Amino acid sequence: MNTTARNEDLVARVRAALSEAPDLREKKMFGSLGFMVRDSLCVTARPERLMCRISPALHAQALQREGVETVVMKGRPYPGYVFVAASAVKTKAALDYWIDLCLAHNATLPAPKQKKTPAARVAKDS
């Protein structure tokens, strides 16, 4: 089996798994493709791994699964953010597990603040 082709497919598999998510938007970030749901980061994907945003209360439990590690940026661990190796999401069921965790957490997040449009800023300044 060609694992490279399978891994290249990971981004497309995440895209398909999130296809019914509300207000889905894609954005390049962290050397990956970020999937924003309701204007909040839900998950990022690249051929070799996912970065999943999950409930911080489930973080320790998530680390018990194979191929999962805490996201560390600039030496600081980020509870609620985990890297999941592509090898840990080979099956649809395995990928769906992580996507479901990400979507469940996303649904608990407050709606992002509305950004002011340039026209609204001009009207306020007048």
C-alpha cells in the first residue's frame, strides 16, 4: 500500500468530514490548512498529522490514545490542543472520532466578536 498517497489524502478526508459543519472556512496556518467552524479554529490538517482543538477537560484522556501528543509552541504546552498522527486516523471511524471531538468543543465556544467593517469605522469616526 502506498502510504504517501494515503497521507496526502488526509486534508481531503478532513474536508469531507467537515463538509456539513456550519460556517466552514479554510485558512492556511501553522504550515497546515486550518478549518474554521463558526469563525473559530476547529482542526488543522497536513499530510502527516492533524492538530485538533478539543475540550481541555478531555486533554489527558486524549493523550492515552496512540499517536497523540500535546501541542507545544515556544516551549509552552497548550491544553485542549493535540497533535494526532496520520497513522492514528487511517480509518474513517478513527478520523470521525477526532472530528466529532473538535466539533463538540467548537459548539461550546462563544461566537467570535464581529469585526467592524471599514464603512462602520468611517461612520464612527465622522
